[in-house]
Amino acid sequence: MNRMPCSITDDPYCDASDYFEKEGVYKETPEPNPDDQYDKWVEDKLFNIIKSSFKPLITPHVGDKK
């Protein structure tokens, strides 16, 4: 085991290249798109409308055997 104490250069926050290149611990996180939640709601609503419009097509006809 090495008895040498940790150097301050081992700290990931002391990496200047990561800071200037926005990598590592300085990596920026993209902000969520506010329209994503609305778009999902609209897609779900339209899917339910389309799904309900097919119900008459899949009902059995009179005289079909079960």
C-alpha cells in the first residue's frame, strides 16, 4: 500500500480540459423539453380515439359461431 497522501490533482474537479470541453464532471445536462409531456398526452388521446373507432370492426357478426 502506498503511504503517499492523495494529490489535489486526483480530484476530478481540477481537470481544466474537462472544464473547457464541458466533459466529465462538468458535462452539461440537457434541459427537458416542456412540450414532451403535452405531446405524449396528445398521442395517448389520439391512440385511444383511433383504438375506439375500430371496435365495430372486430365485433362478431350475427350468425358467427363462437
